[in-house]
Amino acid sequence: MSPLARLGHQLQLNENPYGPPPSVREALSQALSSANRYPEFLPRRLPRLIAERLGVGADHIVVGAGATGVIMHIVQEFGSGGAGVVMAMPTFDGYPILTSMAGGRPVTVPLTPDGRQDLDALAEAIDPGTRLVVLCSPHNPTGTLIAPREFEKFLHRVPTTVTVVLDEAYVDFVAGEDRIEALALVEHHSNLLVLRTFSKAYGLAALRVGYAVGAPGLIDRIARWQLPFGMNALAEVAVRACYAAEAEIEARVEMIAGHRHRLTAGLRELGLSVPDSYANFSYLTLPEPDIDRVAAGLAGADIHVKRYPTGIRITVGDGDATDAVLTTVRSTVQ
Ligand code: PMP
């Protein structure tokens, strides 16, 4: 068994259940014969490749070791010296953790009872000590989406001295018509950074590739934190091969959407409360005592999920994982 393989149903990290398509695996195997060579001193080719794909200038892109690596550089630039970083709570754990690592102050705003980020309360939490505000769409852990008009209204409320991060780690799971026109907004808002990753829909979590899109001045400020030789050389090979295998990637995204639909519908049939999710996970909203019972049931069935104070986040796995979750949850609530 590969040392990277893990047992049970691993539904706690919002990973793609499917390994890379064969053509991507083949490109990576061939690239391994050059593993003795360093990558570029600072990444130039990878941002160019992504920029061409998105139809923006290469000076609009900064890459990092996963979106996590880019977030680290963003908080190093904007979140140090006790600066306020406004974010929803709960959110992707990386935000409070990395903000504190960089010497910043996470300022947290509770989600609404239906699992949405409270945009009014987030805007009101911005004060003269704030340098960064973070929104995720779809949101982690609830999978909810910010409507394009709501986001634009929010952007206009934020002072231009505050940088706005729009984290779109899961955007590839969102239907085109529901998406925020994030790249167009970057052209008009020099304080906006859009964050994306190859870890989710593209299934390259092990290779650590993420990026931000923003105005060149902002991108330069983040790029100056990049570690020399810090980007994995296989990242570029994998991204290039994934772009050439877009149809297979899309087919996986559709399969995951199908399983998500079945998981959500199955959980709702049990009378459980699950917000509409636009990502590769579903959030089971539960009262406190039930969380423990359902979480214990899932753990007993070797199904690994992530527990929150108001519920349980379950990554959408393959068909077997969906069956296993539904069977187990049914047995714990009936
Ligand atoms: N943003 C969000 C909202 C996430 O959920 C995650 C990973 N779970 C990330 C960023 C980081 O992803 P990665 O570092 O793998 O690119």
C-alpha cells in the first residue's frame, strides 16, 4: 500500500475522492526523473500558465504552496503587528491560525443561524485597526454561497485601505451562473484578492498549489514573501497536465455534485437540517447533544468527519462513502 494511502472513509479534509486522471499521473511519473533538479528560483512559468488560462496578465497572479501558502504570505504582508483580520467564525481554520502566526489579531463574526456569513456584521466589524477582511464563497464549513450582488455591495462598503480576500477554494463546484464575476471585479477594485486552489476540484492536494488573483501592485506585495525555490517543481507539471485533461476533471466534479446531491437529500430525508451546499461537502446542523452522538456513530464506523460547535462537516466522497455515511447517520438518529 502507498504510504500516502489511508484507511476508512476520509471525509474530514474536503479532499477529492478521485486520484488524478491517468494522463496527469503519466506526466508526473515522467517528471520524477528530473527530481534531482531545483525548481525555478521564484515561480514565473506557473503564474504565466494560470494567467493564460484565466485570460489575465501574469502580473495579476501569485502562486503558493496551496492556498494555505498564499494566505500565509497575505497575512505576513497585511496581518502583522497586531493588525485586525476580520473573518466569519467558523471559517477555514487556516485564517485564524495563520493570522495569529503572523502576529495579527483575528476578529471573528458569528455565522447567521442558517450558516451564512453575515456580510453586514462583517462590514461593521471593520475599524481603523483592520487591514484585512476574509470572505469565502462557497463558505467552509457550511457550503453556502454569497450572491454576486451582495458581494459587490460589501466591496463598496469596505475602505480601500483594507484588503478583501475572496476565498474561492471551492468555486469549481459552483455552476457558472451562480458565480461572482471575481476576475472582472479585480480590474476595478485594487484592494481585492481572489484565492483559488488546485487541491479540491483538480484533486492535487498532495502537490500544494494555490494562487491569488489581484491588481499587480497588490500581487507584488504578496510575492515578496515567497520562499526561494519554494514551489514544488511537480506543481507546474501537474497543473499543465490537468488543464489538458479538463474534460476528465469536469466529469469528476459532476460525479461529486451527484454524490453531494444524494448525500444532502438522504440526510434531509432523515429530518436533518442541511444548508444547500455549493462545495464538495455537506454541513449537518445539529443541536449540541446530537452532535456527539452522530460524531461517535460515524467514528465507530471508521468514517472521519470534522466536528464544529453547531454541526458536522462531511466531505462528499465516492458512492461507497455516501452509502456508508447515510447508513450510519440513519442508525444514530432513528
Ligand atoms: N480556503 C478554504 C476555504 C479551504 O477550505 C481550504 C482547504 N480546506 C483552503 C483555503 C486551503 O487549501 P490548500 O492549501 O490545500 O490549497
